Amino acid sequence: MSEPAINGNKKSDGVGIRRKSGFVREVNATVTILARGVLLTLKSPATLVMSLAMPIVMMGMIGGNLSQNMAGGLGFDYGQFMLVGMLVNMLFMMTSQGLSSLVEDRDTNFTQEMMIAPISRYSIVIGTILGSAFAAIVSMVGTIVVGLFMGITLGAGQLLALLALSPLMCLAAGAFAMLLIGCIKNKKAANMAVMLVSMPQMFLSGAIIPIANSSGVLLVLSRIMPMTYCLDLVRAVVYAGTPEYGAVVQFNPAVTLAAILVLTVAFLIIGTFMFARSEKRK
């Protein structure tokens, strides 16, 4: 009577080992694809230059002009408000643009090679998103440097909190971009589509222009953009315990975090499904 129990334990252990090895394989695949994205960025000087130049254009020119002409009477320090907004905006913009590499890999049939590997489609997509996040982090450093030249700073604790939230911001940005990448087969069209989505988010989510009084169509658009919630969550963390909190933060942080997670998961599932389907039809 004892032998079947022993065999049953052996079988159970075998299933556990297979499950564990499968999880490790998915993690290894994600890390490998992530590392490939970092190497591609390091081997592309143009990407690194763009990561550093974008903050100068966005924050130094656009933000600086708004600060000089429209920041009076807001009730809070517009410079810090803009710095936090541009940090999140750079994470979104650079991560989204990095996802266009999936379209290029499709042209070179590299995605076909990954698709036949015994790994999840989500490992491919998440690894690509996190690899694209490297350029986003570089742009975030550039934004901080531009802020220093403009006399705008954040505390060490605030920067660490923002850095801790950056992976979630990049995942949200990448998942949103996958909705476009999944059904576009041309890299040039993909870049244009990502830019057309990224630029409106910068203005409608409150990155550089307060949106507390938005109404009508502008209000609806701001509420369906994931960057609105990511930005509000970051500001809730940065401004926690300060007098400006009520004037800057719009939503309850718990509600904001829930909205980010729901939108990210939904976009990731739909975008990955569309991407995998387009590869099967190739």
C-alpha cells in the first residue's frame, strides 16, 4: 500500500520540477531579450543622443516657455510640477518608441525565430519592453540634468521613489504601445503611430499643463490615457506630506494604482494577442 504513495510523490515532484524549470526558462528568456535591447541601445549612438536631446527640447524649450508665461497663480511650484511630468513623459515616450524594434525584428524574421522557441509570447513582449526602458532611463537622467540647469531639483528620497516606480511606468507605456505595434507591419508607420499617441499624452495627461479644470472631450481623452494615472501616482508619491499635495494630485493613489494595473494587463493581453496573430498570418 505504501509503494503507490511513493510513486505518487515521485510523480508530484516531477511535475513540480517541470513547473519550476518552465518558470526559470521564461525568466531567462525575458532577461535575455532585455539584455539584447540594452545592447542594441548601446550600439546605437543616435538613440543615446536622442535620449539626451529630447529632454532639452521638451523641458528646456517647451517647459521653460510655459514656466515663464503661464506659471503665475497656480498655487504650487510649477518647475517641480513640470520636472516630475517630464520624467514620466520621457519614460513613456522612449519606451513606446523602443517597441518599434518588434516591427524591425519582424522584417528580419527574428520574431519568427523567437516565436518557435518554447517560451511564452508574454516573455518576448515584456523582455522587449524592459529592454526599451533602458533608453527611457537614460532620458530620465538627461531630464534631471536639464532640471538642474533650470534650477529645478527633487530630493533624494523623491528621486528614489520615482526610480522605484519607473519599471511599472515603462510596462504601462509598453503595453499601451503594443496595441499599435501588434497590427502594424511597417517600422516607419509604427514610429509615426507611436509618436502620434505619445505627443497628445504629454499635453492631455498633465505632464506640463495642469488638467484639473479640463472638461468635455479633453476630460474624456485624459481619462483613457494610461499616462494620466501613472503621472498622478508618481506625483502622489513625490508630493506626499507637502502643502501642494491637494493642488497637484487628482485621484486616490490606491484607485490610481488599480487603474494602472488594469489598463496595463488589458493592453498587454490584447496587444500580445494581436502581435502573435499577425506573426501567424505572415
